[in-house]
Amino acid sequence: MSRTQRRRAGVAALAGLALVAGLGGCAPSEPAGAAGVPHEGTIGLLLPEAQTARYEASDHPTFVAVTGRRCPGCTVLYANAGQDAAAQLQQAESMLAQGADVLVLDAVDTVAAVGIVEQAKRLGAQVIAYDRFVAGADYYVSYDYEFIGFLLGSALAGAVTERDAEKDAEPEAGPDAGQDAGGNDTDRPGVLLAHGSATEPNALAIAAGTRRALEGEDIDVLAEYYTPDWSPDKATEWTEAMLTRFPGQVDGVLAANDGIAGGAIAAAKAAGLDPVPVTTGQDGELAAVQRIVAGDQYMTVYKATDQQAQTAAELAVRVLRGEEPRSTAVIQGVPTVLLAPRAVGVDDVQHVIVDGHVYTTDEICVPAYRDACERAGLIGPDADAAPDDDAAPALVGKGAR
């Protein structure tokens, strides 16, 4: 039996299984080729959840748009798993039953997703692991998450150390001078580490990079937490508990993404802390940029998710057409394209976020943030609208972690 015959037989079997199991949740994002354009093939995009804003706001629409331009004769299937690994498996099976030639897979569970890769390979389809590494995939498109963790840890260490030095320079008064509200007489700043989900390899890589950045720093790590499903609500609950457990000792919170940062900052504000502890983030979400401008969040790591989606879309089209795309690294035997992230503080918002066409000043500087935007020079007489040629992240070729 030829490869084509095996594929047709396998697809027929999966199609029958899909009917029996009632599989669904994925639908074409593009027609099966524009009028008069021969159908070239089918590409499936599988995203893990919608709680993180980037997936529906950037990844999905960019991927569909770029694929449509690069391959007018391609059908694009799309599904979001809602953080459910079993649902993602069914969605992948449904796409394969519909004849998907390439799956672009951002896995909910990277261990369970190996089964998706195996099914695809049995049917002659190829898999591009997207954002999260999946063993056995044909290609991988992502960021160096350990480096992201290093950026977060370095930013936190520098900021809490600087803030601590400023406090030491202030005149002390009263019998408790030199002792914090928790009765700890150490001068070392204390931080909380609010990681991502313990089941997610990228979260573990970020945590590893964070520890590398903090190693040797004169900082006390008071507590660590792996946030289930990267949930902002869980981050709020944990931070509230830690602020009670370590009163007056929390100088910084290493939040592994912007959602966790928002949860931690909400807890600090509810506790009446002013200023709030130095808090990091990742993803460059609009709400995070606004918190940075307002001085509530110290920084975020911006990943050009539109560039990542564009890279994955172009890669998928090339793979579908039988080409062998160039990679910048190899991770566990998988050809990989790694993209470069950017650390963004308040002084970087103009040239990275605004000049980089991520968000406009109108989007950032809504009425609640207008005064903060003026202080930051984003609007008003001190605004600098000159573009920065360095705003766009570049490809990097780091080796395997």
C-alpha cells in the first residue's frame, strides 16, 4: 500500500471515529482555496487556551492572515482547547480526519501531545510544535524561555536592590529603625517567585532562568509557587497569603507572566501596600503596559506573538509544499526557530510597544491612564513619536536548553 493509500485509509478510519465520538470544536478559518485557485492542502492550528489574551488577539488572526496570503489555495482549520488536553486530542483527531497535512500545535499538555504527533505521523501529516516543545515534532517555533526567565530575574534583582539602597539612604527614626514590619532584622530584600504552571515545560524553563539570574544576588527568596493553569486568581490568593505570612518583607514579586503579575499586584493593593512590590511580567499584554506606565508593574518581557505566528504560518506553508525550511537551532533533535524577546520597562514603551506597532497611544492612554502617559512622555508636549529601527525583535540562534 502506498503512502497516499495508507493516509486515505487512516483518514477514513479517523473520520469514522470522529462521527462515533462526536468530535468537534474546530472549523475552517479560511475557505478551501479562493475561486479559481487549486486546493493545495490543509493546515490545522491548535491553540491551548483563551485565558491568555495573546492567543485570540494575536496568534490566531495573524496565523490565518499570513497563511491566506502565502497560500490562497490552502484550507486553515482552527481550534482552541480551553486548557483541556483531552479536548485538544479530539480536535487534532478531527483535523486529521478532515485531511490536515500539517498541524501547528501549541500543546495544553506536552506529554499527552506526543500522542498527537504519533497519530499525525501515522497518517503522513507533519507537526510544527508552536511555543511549547513537543518531543518528536518535525519543527519547533518558539522563544528561548530560559532566557526570558533570566531577563525577569535580572530585572527583579536590579530593581529590588536599587529600591533597597534608596530605603537605606533614608534617615532612620524610632526604636525599630533597621527592622522590618515582620521582625526580620536583615537588610536583604525579600522576593516571592510566582512561576507558571508546574505541568508546562516553558514555565519550568522560565523558573530555571530566574534562579540562574538570582544566584549569588544578595536577596532572600521568601517563597515559591507554581501557579495552576497560570491563573491570575490563584496568583492573587497565594500572594495575599504570602503578604500575611511575611509582613513588611516582600520587596518584589517575580511573576512569570502578565496575568500572574496582575493577580499579584491586585493582592498588594488590597493589602494597602504603596508602592506595591517590584513586580515583573511576560507577554506584553495591554493591561500590563498600562500598569507599567502607571508605575504598578515594573516590567514585562515582550514577545512579538504576531511575528511568532507569522513565522509558524510561513513554515507550515513551506512544509506543506515539501520544502525544507532553514532553522536557527536544534532542540532534542528537532529543527527549531527561536525568536528574540525584549525586556520592556516604562522607558521602553515608546520605542518597543508604540513604535513597534504593538499598541497605539490611544489604546494605552485611555482616560484612567492619561496622566500617567503624560508623565511617561507618551502623550502631551513631551511625547516623542520618532520611530526606533530596533523596535522589531530579531531571530536568534541559541542552542538547545
